[in-house]
Amino acid sequence: MNDMSMTPKTQVWIEVCTLEDIPPQGARVIRATLGCVALFRTATDKVFALEDRCPHKGGPLSQGIVHETGVTCPLHNWVIDLETGRAKAPDEGRVRTFPVEVRDGMVLIDRALLA
């Protein structure tokens, strides 16, 4: 049985900024069809893309403090894991995460987010 709905769609990557456009241990916001997406850069230059909205009270995660692979919401200090989008215990909740790549100093996301 060949069910096309089980086949993952092919991602088409599009450049959105350079790695240097995101401050180390900081963030940059891009506008997407689903709302704002925050691009986070860790101290080791890993980049993550998350919905820019804390699951607690909707605070702008992009204005939070980035540490290791987490970001602390600026409103009520919830810590969100950059890899999974989940709030760290004892808090509960989750934000959407999105695929992101860094190639030759350029940050790329799936074009479908911007369509």
C-alpha cells in the first residue's frame, strides 16, 4: 500500500538572514504566515526557530534570556527548551518549533513558513 499522506513533504529552504544577524545568545524575529517566529542563537552558534509566544501568558520569547539550549520568558521567567519547545518543569506547556539550518553562514527555514 502506497499512501502519499504518509510521505513527508520535501522542504524547500529559503535564506532569511545571516548567522551574524542574530546576536550570540540572542534572538531575531521574522514574520511568517502563522505569526512571528523567533530565531535563537546559542553561545555555540546553534540556531533554533520557535513560535515567538510563551505558552504561559503569550510573552515575547525573543525578548528573553538565551542560555545553553533554553530561553527564559521575560514576563514570568518560564524556561522554554529551544530544541523541543516544551516548558521546563515544574511549568507545563509548549510552543511550536520549526526546522532551521545554517549553511555557509546563512540561516535558512522552510519556505512554507513564509508563503
